[in-house]
Amino acid sequence: MARTFLPPGLVGLVLAGMFSHTMAMTTSDANAISSVFTRDILPKLSKKTRSLSKRGALIAARTTTLVFVLLTMLIAVEQNSFGGVLGLLISWFGALVGPISIAMLFGLLPAFRYSGSAAAIISLAGGVVVFALNEYVFHVGTAATVGLPVVVSLILYTVIGWFSRRHGLRPEVANMMETLSQDRPSKSTSSL
């Protein structure tokens, strides 16, 4: 469409704009993933990383960013073996965003207050494993490849949270739930 309606010089500008935006978005995503992995996931997986110095955390974040970018480049180079660009967008994005969003969305609801970080990590891992099995072992249709990881993540997140009830809420979670359940403005907002 751009070649039909735009003069030749503007087609080049459109391509340059698409390329630069793609690179900027990849950089932004790599930094966001690095931050979440280094600050939230890594300390839950390894006790050594809980007491990292600022320099150690920076090195871990840079390593995570490098690994993410290298994996992204490897997938881009080998995109034909993953079903092409459209196949990547539909199956990978559809199947992996669902398990990631389960913890992010349901973690905001009071009914899931007992589902902590372990439930989030296990449900995400379960969804990714189901996606990989559907995509590469069982070769099911696109609907199952996208839908089953979400269902498995939801079940794991709910069940782990339900079994975690007996441990009770951590004090910071209880305080946050109490604050969220109050229906009156705080002193700082009431003076505005």
C-alpha cells in the first residue's frame, strides 16, 4: 500500500521508521524483562541473588538483557522453522502472553491474595511447558496451542493459592489488602 500511494522517497522513510521503532521496542522490552527477572524472579529462584550488591545486580541485569536479545535474534533468524513471522505472532505471542497475564491480572483481585510469587512462577512455567508440548510434541491446532496454556496457568495459579491459604498472608500483603479495601481517600489526596 505504501508503494502504491507514497512517492519513492517516502517509502524509504516509512521503512526506516518501522525499523527504528522495532529496534526501540526491542530495547524497551529487553530492559523491562531484565528488570523484572533481576529484581523479582531471580531472588525467588536463588538465595545468593537476594543479597547482590548494586554492581552484582547490574551485571545480572546486563547478562539477562544480553541473553534475551540473543534469543530474540536466534528466533528471528530461524523464524521459518517456527512457522514464519505470522506463525510466531499467532502461536508464540498468543500462547505466552496468556500465562504471563494470569498472575498479573488475577494477582490484583482479593480472591487470589494467597497466590504469591511461587504460584506466579509455577503457573507461568506450567503454561510454557504446555505450549511447548502442544507446539512441538502433540502438534495440536492453533486454538489449543493458544488456549490450553492459559487454562493450565489459571488452574495452577488458583490451586497453589488455595493450598497456600494455611500459611496465611504475609504482613505486607495483609496491609496492602487492608489499604485497598478501605473506601475513603487518604490524607494526602483529601487535601487536594
